[in-house]
Amino acid sequence: MSYISFDGVSKVYGTGESAVRAADGVTFGIEEGELCVVLGPSGAGKTTVLNLLGGMDKATAGVIRVGGKEITAMRSPQLTEYRRMDVGFVFQFYNLMPNLTALENVELARQVSSRALDPVEILRDVGLEKRMGNFPAQLSGGEQQRVSIARALCKNPALLLCDEPTGALDSKTGEQVLELLTRVSRTYRTTVVIITHNANIASLGDRVLRMRNGAVVENALNPKPARVEEIAW
Amino acid sequence: MVKAARRKSVLIRKLWRDMNRSAMQFAAIVLLCALGTWVFSGLDGTWRMIEVSSETYFAQTRLADFWVNVTSATKNDLDSLENTPGVAAVQARFSAEMDTPDLGDGVSLMVHAYQGAARINVPLVRQGEALAEYDRRGCMLDEQFAAAQGLSVGDSLTLTYNRAEWTFVIRGLILSSEQVITAKDVMPDPATYGYAVTNLDAMPGLPVNEALVALAPGADAAAAETAIQALLPRALVLTQRTHPSTQRTRSEVAMFRNLTYVFPILAFAVAAMIVSTTLTRMIENQRTQMGTLKALGYSRRKIRLHYLCYAFFPSLAGALMGLFVGRYTLPDLLYRMETSHYILPAKIRPPISLSEWGMTALMVLLSVVICLYAYRKAAREEAAALLRPKPPRAGSRVLLERWTSFWRRLGFNTKMIVRNIARNKGRTMVAMVGLLSCNMLIICAMGLQDSVAASVGDFYRGTVAYDLRADLDSSAGTLESYQNRVAAERVEGVMEMRVSLRYGGESRAVALTILSDDQRLLRLGKGNTSVPLPADGVAVSRKLSDVTGLAAGDAVEIWLPGDDEALRFTVSAVYETNIGQTVYLGRNLWEAQRKGAFQPTALFLKNPTALAVHRLSEADEVTDFKNPETQYRLTMTILDSTTAVFSLMYAAALGLAFVICYNMGLINFTERTRDYATLKVLGYHQREIRGLMMWENNLVTVLGAGLGVWPGILLTQVVLGVVRSENNVFYAYVTPVTVLLATGITCLFSVFIEWLITRKVRGIDMVEALKSVE
């Protein structure tokens, strides 16, 4: 069985005539340590899948398993524990705490995780050793995204979920962020899921999931993932 | 034209929907504006209601302008009075306290026997009929007294005075405008004291000892008083200002009028502040919509008008609501409380005063101006800039971080909270002011109760050192005779009478208390120490000194009732006693005046034996026993009737704290939902997030409540200064226990509000809250 498995997962918002099926019988599997790119146009259900996978939302139907744990059977406190111990999140708009410095934002993750890594070490690793004392407003978009990744990594998660991590960045900083994510996947053997609507990014992944209208239309392994510098924006 | 009309209606629709969506915030504005005008219109309405009710009563019954008391007035005296310039009418009568043997010991009536028909101080008949001018068998009786004694129209009433006795048939039950307050001692007690009206013809042999004088409209009262005093130099002239019942009624009105300018201003200021924060926030949230309207080509004027409606309608609704609700709640409540002591025949509701309308308009104006200011600030930028969301306010280092050694020692959460507080200074400040005001009001309410209790207690438990007071009538023996036969640790005597005190051209009816020079059972010195009475002059009580301005060294004249020659003294001391307008005179000095022997009107007993008390109680001349502890409790019943005022203060304090803290908490929560959602995604448990919020709130609570302590003590002093009583001196007395208790209540309440707000953490939808800003 795959490390991550979605089995007939649906998510319906609203009821009756106004019901929207954001995910409609999604079924797929991802192996441990893979870098998986979920590709699709806007409204395809990518974010819904990511939210369900990260325990931020509850599925209407179907079963989701991660590392043998059935996420869909968990209640709220268990989901919190799951997010706390197993999942790292990276958002398109970073979601840093504006009144905490870069270092403190990363420390925020250490507050809740028992197996957290050293925040200073991680920030150094993402190339921000000189910006640790700065507040988010004093950092560029790329730097903020790197703090956000550092915060996710600090928890030493088994699963790193990234929602359009380069969506708000220019190509140069976008490359740096992707470089970092691929390196994380290779060095720490962390399972990384990146969702994007940018088809060029797809070639970076060990696996590419294509989605359309709330369903997975293709689940393909990429035998030879490209390097970041090889992809064209 | 059609286009313009449609555009307008769309904006109005937008306005209503905006209000609907931010219902809580708009409700807060409505409520706070209501609070501001409610307190004002309530207190303003109260004093106006008492004033118009009492003044109408005074006018209807033609209350006298002067009460001229003499031993015996001749026909000539009365004619001269009538001919004094400015005098419109004179009513002759006999007034004295009489006993009612059928109604038991200790019951007496103030009897007014009118010569001819009553034309001044006309009794208001409530039941039965008015006394006919030539009726020699009938009387009219105080309604309250009759009710307390179970007497009704047609019953008979026996009066005795100087061994003469009359029996009357009660023709009617009445109220009298000169007896709004009918108190023999401190407190009105209709079971033992009241008043009755008869015809003087029915009591042959009694002189005319009082002339009631009514002035012509517009007459010069001061000149008339001087003329009357010159005409009858021995008379004790009371004016409406010095007539106890009338004076107390009017000072009640003055007290509420003064209060109208203490609490409402406070409520108004707080309301204005919160309205300001709420409106500013709402306008700021409309930023991109403002940009959109601008981009669509709406004129500045139209947009401004649209946003001013945000303030205008809710504040108008709130202010009017407060105005009307205030008029029908507070005045009625306070009037009912007041009239448990003061008897007025009818409650008259005054029309809405100009100042009430003014305050309402001011509240609306203030809200609109605040809104205009917030709008100007928000709309300064160009349309394009407005369309972009405002970047979140950047975090920054706080001053505390410079103190590195201390900062490092703080926990991670504490650091985060300190930065948050520093980032939202304005809002934190408002929440703090809310808690400050709450604690201040609670301390004040408790402090007022404590102060009155302490001041009254200081007299009956400190100044008074005897265990029992036995009142004696005019057949009492000498003090020495009692000292010889009453078995007690100490027996002292006091001789008390009402006298006219004249000083610097003014006169005032006061109590004269004559005591043995070496007495020890009234501790009149500072800190309740025993002091000998001055050998060379008189001493005055603190209250008398306060109201008359008399100080040591001033010359005073004392006119004994019916005497035609004044006693002249210098004031030698002011005694710090809390109760009574009293002149103290030593027995030796009294006897040196040769105005009669020292005949005690009451005995002070320290540690009397049970047998001694029993023997005294069987003696004919002992009319009553008074126990200081009972007196204390009786006086404290004044407080019972004011409980409603204090309950109101507590309610106002907690209401204020609730509206402010809940509102601020909500704004805070809404603004930080994204932060909390991020924490949730990071795997923070709900209780951890709630813990963070509570930590922050607790810090603000402790600071706010703490800062309210000093203003609370101050407010207690201010209110005590305003709520002056004619008879008592009240010192602000706020104990640490009170402060702790009040602060505890404030903090508990804050925690309750915090619980309401932090409950919302459960409802944060991570997906919704973190949706990308697209």
C-alpha cells in the first residue's frame, strides 16, 4: 500500500442545489519520500486535496491514509496532533506572524513539536542566517517564503505540503524556493507535495498528478525528474 | 434622473447590507450612544422630576416664604407683618409638639392650629374632607402617621399639651408641603411622629406663636426678611432656605443635579471613545470598496455621505433610545426611592429638557465627526492605492527588548503577547480604559457604602461612649440626684434644646447641647478622644462649621426659644463629630448665663446594671431609651433605600466593561483570525491558542483594573463631596479589602468575557481563514 492513499475521496461544500463538489471521488497513491507535483487549472480541486491531506478539512466521503494512519477517521484533537507531529505546511502567501521575527516565526513551530530541529540551523540551511532578526515586513517575498518553509521544516515533518509556493514570487526567487524544496525532499527523504497550476514545475516531481473538475485524471511517475535550473518559466 | 435615483438606492442597499453584516459592531455603536444619553437623560430627568413635583406641590399649597416663630404674637404684630413691603399674606397659627396619650409612649405629633381658614401651607386633603373654618371638634391628620397607627377618618384623636387635653374627630387625612420630610430625629418614622392640623379656636388659651408669611410674586425676599427681623427682633425667622423639610427637599434636587454632571460625563466620554475605535475600524475595513466606488466615478461627496450614514443612523437611533429609555427608567426608580423618605403627593414628569436634547444632538454630532475624521484618513489615497489591500502593520521591536537580559528571560508566548500589545496600542488602551472605568465605578459604589457606614459608625461607635441613653421629660430631677441613685459605672447628663444661632447677619436653627465640663461619654476630640468643654466659649460641630463657615474666634449669638435677650459667645473649638449641626456649651458657662438650672433632658449611662435600667424604665419622667447600636442601625437604614442606586452603578460598571471588552475582543479576534488559523495549521491545540489569548487579556485586565483603583478612590471623594447631607459629614473611606474585592469582581468579569471570545477559536475554519487573497 502507498504511503499516502486517497480512496474515493469526495468533498462537498454546501447542500442541495447549491452544493459544490470540490473533490469528486479522488483516488491516488504517493510513495514515501517522493516529491509529488499536483497540477491542474484553478478550480480543479488541488487545494481541497491538499487541505484534506493536511488534516485542515474533513472529507465528505472516502478514506485517506497517511503512513498507515486513517486521517478520515480522526477526530479534531487527533487531527491537531497529526498536523503537529507529521505535517509541514507552506502557503502561497507565507502566513507568517507579522510581529514575530524570522527566527521567532520558526521557533513558533518548535513550541509545539517534540522532535523539532534547531531553528537557527534551519534558517542557516535556507540561507537566511543574516536575516534572522528581521520582521516579515522587512523581508522580500522569496525570503518570507523561505522562512515559511523553514518553519514547516523545523517540525521535522514526514510530510511537507506546499500550496502554490512560488505563486507570489518572481521567477528568480521562485527557482530558489523550488531548489530548496527539491533539496529537502532528496536530503531528508521527506515526502513533499507541491500543488501548482504551472505546468513547467511538473517536470521536477518524481510523480505528477493531474487534476480536472475535482478528480485525478492522470497519476504518472517521472523516471527522470528535471533539475530546477533546467526548467523554463 | 432615473439613473441618479437608481444609484442612490444601490448605495442605500449597500448600507443596509453592511450594517447587517457588521451587526455586532453597529449594535455596539447604538448601545454606546444609548448609554451616553441614557445616564444623562436619566439623572437630568430625575432632578427635574423631583423639582417639578415638589415645586408644583409647594405652589399648589402656597408654601410659606417665612416661618416667623415668636413666644406670642399680638394682633398688632400680625398687622405690622401684613403691612411689611413685599408681604402678600400672613397666616397666624400655634405650632407645637403634642403628646398622644392614647397611642402609647414615645408617640407625638407636630400640631398646627390655624387661626381662621388655612391660606398658607394649605393642607392637601387625601381622604375625608377639609377642616371647616369654624369646626372646633375636628382635626386633620398626617396620612402616613394615620396609616402607621391604623387611624382613619371618623376616629378620635386625643392630644395633650402642658397638662391640657383635647379630643378631636379626624375629619380628613392630609399631606403638608411643609412636611415633605417629617423627622423628629434623623429618620422619618411615621409610627412615632407625624403632624396634625386643627383650628386655633378649638384650643382656647393657646397663643399665636408662629406667623406664616407669603410674599407677593417678585418681591425682594432678602429685604422682606430684614424688615421682618427688624420688626420682631426676638423672632426666630426661618426662610425656605433654612426650613428643614423644604431645604432638604431642595438639596435633594441639587444633589441629583450635581450628579448629572459627574456620571454622565464619564459615561459620555467612554462611549465616545469606543464609538471612535469601532467606527474607525469599520471605515478602514471598507477601504477597497471606497476605492471601487471612486474608480466607478462616484463623486467624493456622495461617497463621503454614504460613509457618514454609518455613523449617523446608528448614533441617532442609539442616542434617541437612550434619551427616551433614560426618561422612563432612572427617574421613576430614583423617585420611588426618594419618596420612601420624602412624601410628595404626585409624580410629575417634566418635558424633555433642552440639555437632554442637546446631549442627544452632541452624541450624534460627535459620532459623525469621528466618522468624518476616520473617512478622511482612509480616503486620502488615490483610488488605485485604495484598491490594494492595506499591508498588515509591520511588527517591530518593543522598548522592553532593549533590556536584553530581562527580555531573554521571558517565555516565547510572553514575548509574542508583549509585541501584540505594543502593536495594537490604541485598542489595548481602549480595553484598559473599559476595565479601568469598570473597576473605578465598582470601587466608588462600594466605597460610598463603606464611607457612609464608617462615618455613621464613627459617631455611634466612636464618639458615643455610653451604652444607653435615657430621654427625660420636663419633670426630670437634677443630674446629681440620678448620679446618686442610678447604679452604673458612670452617669452623665445632657441638656438639649433647639435654639436660633445668629452670626454675621444670618440665622439658623441648630441644636444646643449642654454637657458637664468634665464629661467623658461623648468623645468629642480628634480621633474620638475625650476633651474638656471650652471654659471660655462654645464649640461647634464640624458640619455646622462647614455650612456656616464658623471657625474658632468667631462671635455668635444664641437665642433661646421665647427669650428676648441673646447669649453672646465666641467659638472656641470645632469638634470633629460626624453627625448633627450642634453647638456645644459647658455646664459651668451655661449656669453663669443665669438662664435657668442645668436640667438634663437625657442621661448617658455607661455600664448600667439591669436593675438600674429596669428602675429607670418605671420612672415617670423617662420617656425613651436609646441604644447607640440601635441608633446606628436605624441610621444605616437610610442606606437600604439607596441600594438601588448602587445596584445601578454596579450594573452600569459591568455593562460598560462588557460592551467595551467584548467589542474590543471581537475586533481583535477578527483581525487576528488568520494568525490563529496559522497556529491551528501548525498544530497548536485549541486550548493552547486560547491560552495565548487569555494570557494577553489577563495582562490587560490586571493593568486596567489596577489603574482603576486610584480613580475609584478619587471618584468616591468627588461623589461624597457632591452628595452632601444636611446633617452628616462623610469622609471617603475606601479600605484595601474593598479595593481587592472590586478588583476581583472586575477581573472575574473580564475572564468571563474572555471565555466568550476565546470560545470562538473552535469555530475558526483554517481553510477559509487562510484562503489566498486573490
